Amino acid sequence: MRYPDGGGLTAQGRSRREQVRLEAAQMFAQDADAGQIARSLRVSTKSVYQWRRAWRSGGEASLASKGPGGSTCKLDGDQLARLSAALDAGPAASGWDRDQRWTLARVRGADHPAVRRVVHARGVVPAAPAGVHPAGSRPPGRGAQWGEDRRVAHPDLGEGARLAAATGVWICFEDESGQALQPPKARTWGRRGHTPVVKVSGRGSGRISVAGLACLKAGQPGRFFYRMHDHRLRPGTRRAMTEADYASLIAAAHRYLGAPVIVIWDNLPTHLSRKMQAFTTGHPDWLTVIQLPAYAPDLNAVEAPGQ
């Protein structure tokens, strides 16, 4: 819950709470039972015990309201007015026309606690849940971690290096990625009770998939091949690369390099499908495929550029 005074109840709420405590003080003077007081005032028994201890030590004055909680605002009236005007004008008026979101870092500094209290006090609250996280190479939670010590599963990845050294072939690491063309969800700030309107460059639809091959060979400069596919998400169409897309990418890399290749990739279902197996086993003269262990992004040389 967000409070308008930066960490406490409203003035009316504090007055109501104070009146309840004063009524409890009158019952304390009549030596009423704590359970009876709690039921009568519809509060917890724990609160009644706390109020009674305060009443015994300081009387009714100890139960009076102490005002709003938290530290006092360090901005004067003119500064608060300018801050409110800037927030109401919107991020575009301050130069952020492409990403029209208010963040605390844009208001002042990097998540300054004083500004957080001020924007709450002015009725400005987060307009997206805290569970929305920005995109990045390390999403929240553990998941597939980089650099974790793990035992390399079968098949032995050293097979590819030994085979390449013996035959002079290229080692190609493959990975894929995708990006929706719809505007991403993120956090912004807006007046309490008013849904903020964030303008974007276009509505967007569909999805883009990219598959890449990073090819390495001792004594030779590295080569990078990629293939991009635009999915319009029409009925009956796929949202990702097909077996034919991967096969054409590998075949194109082989033709350009003019040498056999060893493809090292993950366990994507498309990589393990029957159609893909038919392609990989159908070219034993120039193609060798090695599967990576599960959840091993640090073993794939092209994984980091894909992020």
C-alpha cells in the first residue's frame, strides 16, 4: 500500500486511530478486560496490550497521535510545485520522447529515497507491479547461471576439439534468439487515480527470430553467419525457426567456408526433431553435430552475443 504522506496514514486516518486509542484509555480506567476492549473496538489484543503499557507509563497523552511518520520533506513549496509541474508535463517534455516513462533515476539521482517520499506525497504512485523486470542478460532468480561449476554431461565436448585438430575443420557454435515486435511492459509513475498513457513508436505485431553461427578455426579469423526470420503470427504459422531455416544456415556456412564443419548447439526441440536428425545424418562427409549439456550457456561461445 502507498500512503500520501510518504509512509503513514492521512490526517483523517490518524485522527480516527487516535480516537480509538482514547476510547481504549477510558476502558483502561474502568479496568476492563483486554479481550473485551479488543472486541468492542475491533482491534487486535496485541494492540490493546501495547496501548495499556503506554497508558500506564504516560497517561492519555502517550496515546495521542504523533503526526505523520517518516522524515520531513527537504523541499520547499516552490520546489514541490516545480516537481509536480514536471511530473504532470510528462517525460516527453523533459527529452525522453522515445521511452516515455517516469523513473526515480530520471526525477533525481538513482532511486533517491527522499524523492520516493516526495512523489508518494504528491499522489504519484507506480503504475506497474514490482514483478515487472527490465530485460537483461541475468533475469531474476537462478535459472541457467553463467560460470557455475558443473560436470560436463555426455557427449564429451572435447570430442569436437580433437576432431577439428585432426581434420582441420571449422567448429561452429549455434544459438538462437527472438524478440516480439510489441512494446514491452515496464514501470512508470503516474498520478493516483489516473492511468498514465505511454506513447510508443508503433503498435507492432509479430515476432523476429535470429539464429547465428560463430565459426572458429586455429590460425584463421573467426566467421559469423546469421539468419533472420520475420513471423507475422498468421493462423497456422510458426513463431520460431523451422528445421529448414537451420539447415539452410548450416549449408550456407559450409559453402562459404569451403570445409567440413562441426556444429555445437543446445537441446532445442527443433534441433532434436526427426527432420533435423535426417538432415544432420544425411551429410556425414562434411557435417558433425555435438549436443551441449542441458542448462550450460557458458559452454556456448555464441550465447553471450545473443544476449
